[in-house]
Amino acid sequence: MNDLDRQDGLTDALRRLADADRTMAASPGVEARLRAEVRSIRGRAKGWTGGTLLALAAALTICVSVPALWWRTHGRPDSAVAPAATQVARETTTEFFPLFYGSVPSPSGHIIRMEVPRASLAQFGLASAHDMSLTTGTVIADVLVGEDGLARAVRFVRPIPEE
């Protein structure tokens, strides 16, 4: 079978299919109802309805007022809190002690202040004989954490009491 015979066979099959499709049509009543429904849908989509405009206005009000309310309550310090925030806490600190991952390079990091067990002072040689008897309680420590989440160094903080 050559290409010309295949093309003729395909053309004949497509013509028979087109003839069969012509006999398969919707009744005039179904076609009329379908066209009327499409026209009504198209007519509804042309303009903004009152409900749509009301929903849009409500969404816009929420989008503007929620951030404004948050900024009003959280964005600036209250006058009662401001004097306490300006007081500088007096404290003395040790130098930073490198930890296990201290030699791994890290271009940046941040300091996290936390309370650690008092016994951790002994691991860095900071506990005296008197401190060794006080194994309960906690001390304040600043931990230097790299951007990868690994602790790099630690220093200990002791608040200086107000006189």
C-alpha cells in the first residue's frame, strides 16, 4: 500500500465520520434552551453586582485596618514602657569561649541569651570551690549561633545589682 492509497482511505474515513456527525444533532428545543442559558450567563458577567462590590469593599477595609491596628498596638512602644526600655542593664560578662563547632567558619550569626545550669560554669573552669557546692540554680549565658544553627561560642553574664 503506497502513500496515495493511505491518503485516499483516510479521506474516505473522514467523510463517513462527517456524515455520521450531521445526523447526530441536538433537538431544536434543547439547542434553544442551551443558547438562552449561555446568553443569560454572558449578561450576568457584564457588570459588577451590589454583592460583589460590597464584598470587595469589606475585603479592602480589612486589608487596610488590620495592619494599621497591629502597627498601632505593636509598632511603637507605649509611653509606660519607654522609660524602662531606655534603662541600661548593668552586667559583667566573660569572654566568649569557643564550643565544639567554634572552628567551623560561619560568615554571620546572632546571639541568644538563655539560662543554663550553674554546673556548666565548671566545664569552662569558672567555678570556684564555693560555686561547686551550689550545683542547683541557673546562670545567664549568651550563646553565639551561626547561620547554620550551630552554637559556636558562649559567654556568661552576671547582673550587677543596683546600688
